[in-house]
Amino acid sequence: MEFKNYYQTVGVDRGATQDEIKRAYRKLARKYHPDVSKEKDAEEKFKELGEAYEVLKDPEKRAAYDQLENQWQAGQHFDPPPGWDAGFEFRGGGYTDMGNHDYSDFFSSLFGQESNGDFRQSRQGGYARRGQDHHARILIDIEDSVRGATRSMTLQRPVVDADGHVTTRSRQLNVSIPRGIKGGQKIRLTGQGDAGQGGQPAGDLYLEVEFRPHPYYRAEGADLYLDLPIAPWEAALGASVRVPTPTGTVDMKIPAGATSGQRLRLKGKGLPAKPPGDLYAVLQIVVPAAKDERARQLYQEMASQLSFNPRQGLGV
């Protein structure tokens, strides 16, 4: 997937105001509209222009995109970095009201769909509206889920200043992390969204949880995975080894004849869900280096005395 420079597509620089972006878009939209344009590839260019404008016209999407735009050049291979949008606060159920538009994979990898607010006629003849919900993605440690925690979170809310430039405004919240929460689940903060209108209640703030990269563990649902290094003789002969878990170290038996990549389960040592997750130790056989004469002799003895061909399954 290639990175798209939306500013380049619309023909403005990164410091352009929202009005400047709108004017540039309208000028190019007239030029490339398929119904009137005689330009080569007008339909494709019109489609690309619409996608770029969909992002840049919206302060929230634009501010999120700006976090990436200074790190990639147009045409470079791009994969969204994990947690790239953590801490950004958005209205609605996601990032855009995509509808039936056929946007690129690049666009789709960054932005989701947005839900609309619920309008109702008020008794006073105006409109009453429940405040729009806000959404943000936050990063927590696996240990926060294991034990439960309260964390101070700073969220960035994109806004347009008096000069028409997109800036961000910060707010800080104390968030209770429920014990056993899994990646992808959401924490609801009642009344922390937009204010309601016409006597309707404020919207809520939904915080979608992702785990920060951990030096030991990977989370999949409620289960945790740990790459466990073992020595060749532990794999061949079997052994009892100490294994770290989020709640302390435990002893685990390595069966004789264990192989690299084999998974051993520690029941209930994952996240404290209902039922509790498990911890899987993924065995990684580590071969010691022949860094001295004694080590080299041992390897030479094994080579001469053991009938072992690791490539036998390849027919060679």
C-alpha cells in the first residue's frame, strides 16, 4: 500500500487554512469533473481529489493524518504504525461518514465509519439533540488489565482556530482500567462527549483499548503468548524451568523431545477474564556459541557420534 500525499493532490501546502483547502478543491473539482472535463484520466483524478478533500476538509481527520504526513513521502510503501492515532479524540463512531464512496485501501486503513446524531423535534419548536459521542484509542500496559488500574490520560481534540488553521486542544482525564479488559474493548465515560441541545443529555466518550508492546507477552483475546528460550539439552532431555507470568514466576515442565515452536499452556495465567485466559509459552531453542575450545570439542563429539540429519525431511 502506497502513502498518499493529500495536500499535494489538492494543491495546497500543509499550513493551508480550511478556506484555502476548500477553494483549491473547488477549482480542481471543476477541472476534473468527469461530466465536463476533457483531461486525460479525469475520472480517476476526480476520485483521488474527493478522497483527499474528505480528509483535509475535516479538522479531526486532518489532524490525525498530519501525524503521519511528515514521516512518509507520496508513493512510499506504508503500513499504519501500531497505535498511530492513540490519544486523538473524534466525534461519532469512527473517523468518517464513508457512505458508499469507493475510497482507497490507504484511506480505509486509517479511517472508519461515523454514526450520525439522533435529532428529535423539541417542544419549543427547535431541535433537541443528544450530545454526540466521542471516541478515542488509548494504549495501556498488559499489567493494567491483569491488576486493574487508574491512569491519567491526555487526549488531543482537533479544533479550527480563528485564522482557519487546524490545531489541537488537550484535556486530561483519570480513567479506571477494569481488571481483565481485552484489546479492542471499550471503556465508556458517561457524559464526556458533546453537550446536548434542547434539554437532551450529553454524549459519552468511548475509549478503545490497545496494549503497548510488551517485552515478554503478546495478547490475543484473553490469552497471552511468551517466547521462552530453552537450551538444546533442556529440549532433548526435558527439564523444569522458571517462567515469568504477569503475576509472578512459576515452574513449568519441558517434556523430553520438545521442539522449537512448540506451545506449552499455563492454564489461567493469561488475562483475568471470565473464564480466565491462558499463558502459552512458545519454545525457542537457543544454540550456544562455540566460542572456546571446549565448546568446539563438544560440538565435534556430537557431530561424530550422533546420527542426526536435520534436513532429512527435505529429501537431502
